[in-house]
Amino acid sequence: MDNFNLTKWYRDLYIKESLSSQPDQITISYTYPGSRFYGAYIYRGGKDQWDEKIRDVEEFNNFLSDLNIHTEVPRRHDQEKIDSILFQLRKLGIKAQEDEMDVS
């Protein structure tokens, strides 16, 4: 039991529970100006309001990995990678888009 990582266990449990119902929509947001990852908004159940917001890049990459998407979200805006992720999400039937968060 010395190698048991409670934080990882809770994160994995959280992600599995989050995936119990596939998202209807995901919005990936970057800051403007600055082009830094701001967060991902997860919508479920046909609601107009997001159910979950993931602010950590690694946590969102793990979320995508659980959806079998292995292109990692970049910390800084990279249109080619973002387009690839959006395309893969859409192939899964998830409405996907990107957004700029104006922080000026």
C-alpha cells in the first residue's frame, strides 16, 4: 500500500463518473490576449448551461484520453492541434467548438 496515490485514485474516479454520460457539447477556451488555455466547458443532458469546467490542461488531456482522443490540448493556442481535437470530438457525435475568453 506504500505506492497508493490517493490523489490519482480520486482523479480517476472523478473522470469515470464524469464519463458516465457522454457530453453533448465541449467548448475549449483560450485567453485573448495571451493565447493561454483557459478551460474546457462540458455540457450534458441537452442543457444550455455547462455542467463541468476543467481548468487544468493535464486534467482535460486525461478527460480526452478517456474518450480515446490522444491529441493533447496545448497550453498555448495551436490551431492545428485544436482543429484535430474538435474534429475527433465531432466524430464521436459531440458538438465541439473553441472560444476566446477576453481577459483584457
